[in-house]
Amino acid sequence: MQIARFSINNPIATWIVILTCLFGGIVGFFSLGRLEDPAFTIKTATVVTLYPGATADEVAREVTENIESEVQKMSEVDKITSVNTPGLSVVKVDIKKHFPSSALPAVWTKLRARVDDATPFLPDGANPPYVNDRYGDVFGIYFAVTAPDFTDRERHELATFIRRELLAVKGVADVALSGLPEEAIYVQPDLDLTANLGVPPAVIGQNIATANALADAGRANGIRINRPDGSNTVEEIQNLTIGVNGELVRLADVASVERSRVADPTLIIRQDGVEAFTVGVAGIQTENIVEVGYRVDQRLAELRSSIPAGVELSPIYQQHLIVDEASNAFLINLAMSVVIVIVVLALAMGWRAAIVVGTTLLLTVTGTILMMSIFSIEMERISLGALIIAMGMLVDNAIVIAEGMQTDMARGKSSRDAAANSADKTQIPLLGATVIGIMAFAGIGLSPDDTGEFLFSLFAVIGLSLMLSWILAITVTPLLGHYCFKIGSGGESDAYDAPMFRIFASVLGAAIRVRWLVIVSLVALTAVCFAAFGSVKQQFFPYSNTPLFFIHYKLAQGTKIQKTSEDMKRIEAWLAEQDEVVNMTTFVGDGASRFMLTYPTEDPNISYGQIIVRVDNVENIAPLSARAEAFGRENLPEGEFRTKRLLFGPGSGSPIQLRISGPDPTELRRLSKEAMAVLTQTSDKLTTLRTDWREREAAIIPLFSEDRARTAGITRSDMAEVLLFATEGITSGVFRDGDRLLPIYVRVDPDDPSVLLDQLIYSDTADQFVPLAQVSDGFDFEMQDTLYHRRNRLPTITVSGDVSPDVTPAEVQSTIMDAVEAIPLPLGYSMEWGGEYEDSANANENLARQLPLSLLVMVLISIFLFNALRQPLIIWLLVPMSVNGVVIGLLVTGMPFSFTALLGLLSLSGMLIKNGIVLVEEIDHVRETGKPLQEAIVEASVSRMRPVMLAAATTILGMLPLLTDEFFQSMAVTIMGGLAFASILTLIAAPVFYYVLFSRDAKREEAVAEPA
């Protein structure tokens, strides 16, 4: 069936398609889910186990080893890493990338079962493990709340109120609070009084713990009996009585009771130097984050009257505003691209063709948005960019049909005949070329890793849009041409008799005559460009265009959080003087919650601080970062000071990482020092080299006298308990304050001048206090590992480093690899690279697994289209040569070849193959009319010159808006430079190759024809 003729003869059906695409796209645009970045699942869960009193080494051997050995039995596990600190095991379980998000709930259930299986083998004193499968939750609406002059209790009440109200907002999945003041009840006995009265700390603790414990009081005649009210105020705790030698003593008479902040908090947050807490809002994944964000803003505005004066909610990150801005910018870029297409077509083909092709392009875009809505593909950075990437291929189908139809009508054919002739000749080649263009992206879209999931919408949108463009090109374009194109008289001159076509015909004829010179020149240029590709900067993902950067500050391991906080205040004071800084949020003891999907969270550490700095313009990040690092080096030399920008796309933290694994921690530290020395000598572009094990910490080792302790009836546990009482305090129940549970600690007054050896231990056997010095030989000191990392059950130390702003990680990686890999390793030790090198290698490896199948399909389609081998060979000979324009463009502009540039190269290959297929098909058609080979080649190439040049011009100019986008600019340069050169390849190299491969056939045909 002649589809083009049918669309003209049945305009109602075609108009239904037009209106469906137009209005369906408009409706779909407003109903589409919106995100900043594509939703890729962080396939990681953590298993957290407390083991109070154990060293990091004991935690690793007695807890982590048991959990890891059980978890590794799961076939779904990709790798297992763990961080072991004194008293705490955190095991991270990464699931293999090919498992879809929908399979994760079942995987987490299986993980919990495995952890339950390991629990009986954990040592006494270890708490039951907790599995956290929400490690990757994103709190994209993120506020810092300041409430100066408010009490700690009022801050908690305010936070609870805000959280409760925001959880009621439609589309909100969770609200996380961080940085609230940590309070406790401290009971501090008078040591002299309690010793004289014979009241051990344990007795005080037991009385407090039972005073407010929950207990079932049973039922009477079916009516439940409440437990007696306990001690719900500090005053009531003070009035508790303790039995001493048959007498009752008020707690207040032998101890002080106070409610206060904990001495060593785990997290401190400040907003612009003012104490704060954070509120993070996560949206339901299927909801439009823009609408959720505006609902949250509206609810907060409504709550303004209920929130006390003086409370400020300062936005740290508002994903909905960024997404909304990106959507609006896309509309502007799309409108600019469509206008560029129409203007270029109007200049080259006249306003009628511009209307026909421009309308088809607009319908293709709106129809694609409709399909995105139907298939639940969110509008985000990648899917929007896919439409721009596909623009050149989208417009090409319509140009081919419109140009052929317009030319035939100018020669006197009716619109129906012209449409049928143009479509019948090209619809199958265009379909094959369209499928080939789609398959060029299949390797990325179907890759099973994080990068493939991140870029899946690119493949999906390009596939939908290209197929739709082909459908509309053979249905809507003929109908619009029927309305707009005029029928010529048929006696006018050839449509390709203009000077431009004659000049091209002459140039092509000359190229065919010196064909071997052309081929040798192209091969030589291609070889030079492939060699020059080594000089092109390499990059995995580019920097984000969000005007944020991070300051990371790390003091020696074990430094008190108060010291870290004081140093961070000095950095804040300096930042406050910088004109570029809009605001800053400081975190001491931990990093921010995950407010972006691509933001790598930090592990808690009291000697670590982070500042999120928002600047007025993204261009100011680099100079401000450089000044900040100079300030840090000069004023805070004792700490590790570094700045870092956000990256687009998934990543793994530091750009340069080297992992060394082996059994002995001491040997691992030695090897890491040797590796850092080699790195420093090899490259001066590496900065802030460090290891994830950090420095060893001093530990106090009590020397327990076994004989004297046994005589006195004292155990090791008794000694540990009195030391805990003398320092941090013994946990003795909880204090209920509304919905809060505050721990109660019994401890020695921190201002008490006594030393550890002065403490008294109560002996149940002797029924009296025994001096600690009596059962101890004093104390010793030992340097211990307090950050003990493992990877796949092996102790593993990671050397990390950043790179100077003037180079890419790939450049530094290439200079350091040989020297580092030459380090001799003892038997049983191994070394591997991480960082951007590993991320890029994994992405390319997964891409390489998919590409052979995609490539095979592309080659087979090209063979089936021609039912021959030489025609596809001509087309595929052009593909490696398309790199020439890419290399020239990247070297001239200084842009790196990033992962997005690879996307551009694939898009370029699709466009080149598409143009080549249609050109070679046209040459075959002209040859079938009986014309000589060279004449047929020139005539067919002249007829294809305008579509090829127009498609190239519209695509190249349509890329201009992307040159200002950090994410897409290297891709835009790749397509612009590559397509400019690819157009020459299509119009010159392809005809020359055709002549070389078919000249013998032409001579045989001439020889057969001469005797006749």
C-alpha cells in the first residue's frame, strides 16, 4: 500500500494523527513526572551492628566476618565492603547491577534472612544487626532551620511539628530530621557520700531504670490496668529513694540530677554560622517532584503563622525549582531549535518547505512527549537532552520526503504522484536507517550498570522519537506538502540546475577522477586524527552546573568534635567575607543527607567537617575554590582541606583511588605509604593524598591484676563498668519527655579532680568498695586502628587523591599507573584501581558487552536493505572516518571527550549511516534507469546534496543552545564538528568509494553492450 498517497486521500485519518500528537503532547507535557536527574537505583543496603567495648579489630573478626561470610552466599551480591570502628560494624552490601529495581524488595528480604542466620554466631554483648535498605533515599527538598534563643526542648518540638505537617502533604514519602540537640539526664553521685553509705553506682542505676520502666499491670474484669506513673520529670528523679542498709535515702541527697546536652554530640549543623537543624523531604518516586515541591512550599507558607517568630527556614537545595527551571530552559532550547530549522529550510528550500518540515518536526516532538507520558518516562536532564540529540535525525526524514515531493511537483507531477514517488523510493531505506540510528544507542540504554540505568531514558526517547519521525514523515509530511507545495508547469529547467548544484557536480566529478588521491588523503587524515585523539582530554562525567561546591575538612583521627567545630568556624568566617557566597551550611561530625541522587554521602566521623557553599554564579566556583584551598593551607595546616564540585551522573567519590588488599593491617599501611610516595614523585597534579584508614588512635589499656582481683572478688566487667562510670557514664534507663526518650547516665562529675586509679569498685563478694589501684597494675597506651576497612572479606586500604583543576582525572591516571603498578607486593596482597578509572572502565565494559549485538543488528539491517555486500561496505567505511571531525572539534575547543561526547559520537554514526543509506539507495535507483556509472553517481549525489546539507546545517545550528550546558557541551561539539566532516564524507567519499567498488561492473556492462 502506498502510505503517502493514502494519507492524502484520507485526510481525516491523517488529521487525527496530527491532532493526537499536538494536543496529546501538550497534555502529556503537563502530566509528565519531572526529575532533575534520571532515577537510577542505588542497589546498596547496610547492616549495622553495635558491639560495645570491642576494638575495631575485634569488631571486624568477631562480628563483621560472621555477617559477611553469611551474606556472600547470596548469588545476587556484587561486592561486600565494611567499615569497622570501636564498638560498631557497618557492612555495605552492593547488589549486582543487572538486577532491576523491582527485584530489590525480594533481595532485601533474602538479605535479612541471611543476617538472621548469622546472628546466633555473633559474640555475647553484640546487639542484633539492623538491615537498612533505604540507603539511597533522596531528600531533594532540603532546608536548614535556625531558631536562636530557643531551648533545646523547643527546638525538638518545632522539628516534630514541621515533620508531622510535611508528612501530611500529598506526594511526600518521608521527612528526615538531622542535627537536633542531643540531650540526656545526668545523675552524678557524690563519691565520698556513696562510698561511706556503701551505695554502688549500679544500685543507683537499677533504681532509676526500674522507676519508669514499662510493665504490664494486667486486667480486672476485662478492663486494662495501667502501670503506675513513673518519674517523668527531673524533680521526680531527684526524689527517688534508695534502700541503704535498711534505710531510705533520697537520690538528691547523694547525687546531683540535671538535664543537659551531651558533652560530645555526634553532629553539629550551622546555617551561615547560626546553630541549625535540617529538614529533608523525599517525594514518592512516582510523583511529579515539581508539584510535590510546590505543595511543600505552599504548606510551609501556610504554617508561617503557626511557627514562632525568629524561626528561619533557609533552603539548602530545592530540587523542584531546579527541575522547573530545566523544563523551562528545555522549552526555550526546543523553540530555538525549531525556529533554526524553519529559518534554514526557508532560506534553502523556500517558506513552503519550511512550514511542512517545521510542522512535522514540532509534531514529532509533541508526539514523543505524549509517548513519554504513556510509557511513564520522566522529564529530566537526559530525556530532554535526547530530544535535542535526535533533532538532526528527526528532521532528516521529513526533509528527504519533502525535498523529493517538492522536486517532483516542480516538474509537473500531481501532489499524490509526487508524494507516492518520493515515499515509495525512500520509506524502506529511511526505516532501515532509522532503526540503525536507534540501535546505535541500544548498547548504552541496555547496559546493566548504573550508567546504563542513568541513561536508559536517552535510548527510550531516541527510539520513540525516531520511529515517530519516520511514521510522520511518510504520513503527515505528504499531506502538508499537498496543501503547501505548488505544481510546476513541467517545462521549466531542471530543479538541480542552480549554480550551487553545478559546482558540486564539478567537484564530485573531479574527486572521482582523482579517486585514489582522495582515498589516500582520507585514510592518512583518519590515521592522523586517530593518533591525535590521544591528545584529547578524557573525562567520565562533567561537572554539574548547580552553583554549589563542597569544602571537606579532616583533622587527625580521634580529634574531638569541639576542635573540629572551632576550625570550621574559622572557615565560615572567611567565607562570610567573600562576595560570591550566597549562603553556607556547615556539618561537623558527618555530611549532609543525600539531597541529590548523584551526591556521595559521607561516613560519620567526629574529626570531619563539611560545608555546602552556594555561590551566585557557577562560573565563580573555580576561583573561589582555589582561594578557599589557599586559605586552608595557610591558616589550617594541621587539617586536610579540600574542595569538591558536584558531578553529573553516578560516581564513586574521589577521582583517583588505589585499593590495596591483604591480611596484615600493618603491611597494608606500609604499602599505602609507599604508594603515596610514588604518586607524589610521579605527578605534581595530585592533591590531598590520603587513606581511608586514617591515623591510628591512642588507646588506654587497663592492666588487670588477675590474682588480686580474684581475691577481692572483682571481674574484668566490674573494672570496665567503673571506668565507664568515671568517664562517659553508665546507661540507666530512659527519661520519657513526650515522644522523646532521653538516656539517663550515672557518671562521675566531669569537674571531679580524681583520676581513674582513684575510682572505687564495689565488690559483691566482700560487700565493700575496693580501690581500682588495688586490682590494677596501672594503665598502658597502644596505637590502634579505629577505621578498619574490608572489601570482599579482605582488609583493604584505599589511597585517594584529587586532581588539579587544570587537568582531568584521566590525564593524571595515565601518568601514574605504570609507576604505581611497579610497586612489588608481598605474597597474598593485591592492588586495583578505583575512582573515575574504575567507573569509566565498568561503564565501557558493560557498553562493550552490548555493542557487538547492536553492531551486528545494524550491519545486518544495512545488508538486508540492499540485499548485497558492497553497498553496506561503502557506508561502513565512512564510520571510522567520522572521528576526524570529532577530534578536530574537540582539540580546537579544548573540550574533553566525556561520556556524553560518546553519546554524540553514536548519534553522529547514526546520522552518517542514515545519509549514506539514502544516498547509496538513490545511486542504485539512478543506475537502474540505464545511465552510465559516473553520471548516475553524480546525478544521485546532486539530488541528495540539499537534504544532507540541510540536515547537517539544522542539526549543527540546533546544537548551539547546548554549548552553554555543562552536561551537553562536549557532546554538542562532538556532533557539530563530526557532522560537518561527515557531510563531506557522505557527499564526496561515499560516491568515490561507490565508483571504485562498482567500476568493474560498469566496464563489464559496457563491454556486453558494445557488440549489441
